[in-house]
Amino acid sequence: MPTARPERGMPTPPGRRPRKAAAPRRQLTQEAVVETAIRVLDAEGLEAVTMRRVAQELGTGPASLYAHVSGKDELRELMLDRVAADIRVPVPDPERWQEQLKDLAREIRRVYISHRDIAMVSMGLIPTGPHLLDVAEAQLALMRAGGVPKNIAAMAVDTLGMFLDADAVEGTIYYAKTPAGEDPHAFFEEYFGQFREYFAALPADRYPVLTGMVRELTDADDDGRFEFGLDLIVRGIASYVEDGERPG
Amino acid sequence: MPTARPERGMPTPPGRRPRKAAAPRRQLTQEAVVETAIRVLDAEGLEAVTMRRVAQELGTGPASLYAHVSGKDELRELMLDRVAADIRVPVPDPERWQEQLKDLAREIRRVYISHRDIAMVSMGLIPTGPHLLDVAEAQLALMRAGGVPKNIAAMAVDTLGMFLDADAVEGTIYYAKTPAGEDPHAFFEEYFGQFREYFAALPADRYPVLTGMVRELTDADDDGRFEFGLDLIVRGIASYVEDGERPG
DNA sequence: ACCTGAACACCGTTCAAGT
DNA sequence: ACCTGAACACCGTTCAAGT
């Protein structure tokens, strides 16, 4: 016989404690916790994703989350892996592995940036989640298909990962700094303009080279910078392909 | 007439409140605050550098710091710039600018890593402090001496900076994770060994490439990885030197 | 087994009040 | 002018107690 439950609409009989109204007792799951955390992330950034905030969003207290997640660090890793599930990976074509690797890098960047500063979690993290490993597998598969030696591919996946993390963090940090309610783009323009002025006002005798290229340094073309670094890295990796292993 | 001060050794006369014993009233300065913060950083890592902790170390309350520093973010930036003062920069020799740029990168890495996870502060920060700008000036001077065009040098200093930050953060994050009192090296070995096992146990049908190179991927040669990435970037930069501009 | 309230030991920052 | 105590509005995590 299961515990008796009060029927809907019935008042609590005298002497029996009320069952805390209509607390829906919606089952908490790890999935629900992670999804809620990502909603907070998308709306307010990684800093706003606190155990207390996520719990509040789920209508409970912070202690309740610890049944589904070992702590804040694990929650962050689970969030990252869930986000990584959206990254579409290619089937390797040995003829054009370099362009495919660049496209994959662009796809990773797109997905990361669409979730605010989530890339911060990836920084210095050894990937263990299934989806993060899918992405690593895809990068390695492309390089191996292109004839990149194993030891080079192993280091290259790390270098490329560092570049992607650093770029995504850099790209969202100003966005994250935008005061609530202000237009991020306008804030960004204003913010960057101040730096241009600051650099222009620097003493030319101490910083002769820098002051001679203020325009180039403050031309904030994010996509251009990303493509520049990506090209450097991919070309560098390709230079390690041994002649005998080169496809085609 | 200045306020009367009690002479040394004299007791407090009746009816006058004692002046809080021998509180040395050692003048707080921004320098003292920053130096103390760096001492905490070196001893316990960046996370331990809180306003309250630094204040405590100075024998005062957290509110007192706000007269010398606008807040925690500014304190972190001041710490980074003070650390950057220890980076020795070269006089450019156009004949060997690439090796000089690599040496400078190694020097930056050395100094950063000697101050725990300070590189985290550099991440996504536009340098404004005098010493950080000295380092940027030196990098740009080397590239310009080598004949790298302005627009390329401007992007390259950014790419190299991202690489250095990401590497230094990655290199210290496990160190930072070491439980207090445990030997970092032993902890690191143990920690890494677990990942090796984990990767080896991965399903080979889903991760065929990855499981085929577990040894290469978990061969944690930090210096090797750094040199690999550094070489990629410097060679890439050098490829943009126009023939007419190449020195020698 | 799962969930919770309350507590513990922290945060950064503000501000009125003191000297 | 500089410094401070106290307060405000937060943190992550633990744990005994409940159902």
C-alpha cells in the first residue's frame, strides 16, 4: 500500500500537516540541472551560473543539486560537453583535409561563441565527455587522413585547442563586461575607442614601434584575427606531412 | 597647531580614550597592496588573492584597500604589470629576429609560470600597464626589424599572446589543483595516469583514431608542446616577410 | 533514495562614521 | 585625506533531518 496522498481540492484534515501546497515535486535529473544551467549561461554569462542560481531556477535549494552533480566544476564540464554536442563534424576527405580542419575550427568557434563565455571551461581541461571527444576524434581523423604523423597530430590538437579556447574567451570577454541593459555593440565601440586614444597618447620615445602602428593595433577585426591565427596553425601542421605520406 | 599626540611611554590620562595601543599605522600604499597580493599569489595561487585576504595580510580590513585600488580587477591588472616588469627584453638584431622572438616568448613563459596562474589575468586583457607595454613593444620591434608588415605584426602579437596565455594557464592549472600539502609532481603523475587509463578504455568503434594514439596523446611533455606551438607561430609569421623587406 | 533547511565559512563592495 | 566597522547581498559545500 503506497502512502496516502490528498486528493486534489480537498482541504487538509485537522491534525494532519499540509503537504506544502502544490509543490509539483518534478523529478530533478542531471539533464534538467545541466539544461537549466545552460539557460542561465546563455542569458547572463558563465559568472551568473552559480549553484544557488541554478537551484532557484529549478524552484529548489542549492543542496538539492548535489544529488545529481558532484559540485560546480562537474556542472561546468557537463555544460561544456552538452554544448559540444552541437558541433557538426565532417567525414574526412584526404584531398582537402586542411580546408576541412579550418571549417571544423570555424564551427567550434561558432558554437562556443553562441554560448557566451563557455570556452572558459574548456581552458586547461582534458576532454573526457563523449561529445568533446567526438570533436577531438574528428580533428585527429582529419590530420591523420592528411598524413600528419601521430606525434605531430597529438601536439597539434592541443595547440589548435588552446588557440580556439583563447580566441573564444577573448571574443566574449568584452561582451561579458557590457553593463546589463546596455547595447553590447555600442559599449564595445566606445570601450575600444578609449583604448585607441590611450595608445595614441603613449610616450613615443619609450614605445616608438607601438605608437607608430596604433591604427593597425586597434583595428579590431575579430574574424580577420581568427583567420590569421588559424591559417598560421594549419599551414604549420601541414608542413610536417612527410612527402611519402602526402595524399593525392 | 597640529593635533596633540601622546608621547611614547606615557599612559592615557583619565577621561581620554586610548589610541588603540601600538597600532603602527604603517601607511598603506598601492605598492604595498600589490606586493602583498603577489606574495599571496606566489604562496597559494590566484584564487587565494581576495580583497579580504590581502587586507588581512596587511593587518586591516578589506574596505581599506579601496583607497589605493579601484577594486579586485584593477588589483589583478596591477599585479600582472608588476610581474611583467621581470621580463627581460632583447635589443633587436635583424639577422636573428626569429630566434630572438622565440627567446622572448620563452622568457615570458618562464616569468608567468614562476607566479602560479597569473597568466589568467592576461587572458582577454588589452595591455595598458607600462611593463606589459614594454613587452609588447619588444615583440613588435623584433617583427618589424625582421621585415614583418605592420598589419601582420599587429595580428601576430595577438596570436602569440593568446598562445602564451593559454599555455601558461594550462601549465599551471593542474598545479593549482594539487591539494594543499601534497607534492604537486606526484599528484600530477597520478592524475595524468588516470587519464591514460580512461583514454585506453574508450570504445574503439566510436573513437578509432584517438584510441590508436593514446600514447602520443598522453605523453605530457609540456616543454615539447610549447616549442611545437611556438615554432608553428614564428614560422608562420616569418612567411609573411616580403622578399624586398627581408633583412640580410 | 532523494530532497531539504539551516548552517558554516567564505566572497566584493559600499557607506557612514571616525581621526 | 585616509582609514575603518558594520552591513549588504551574495558565494560553494556539508550535514542532519525529513519523506
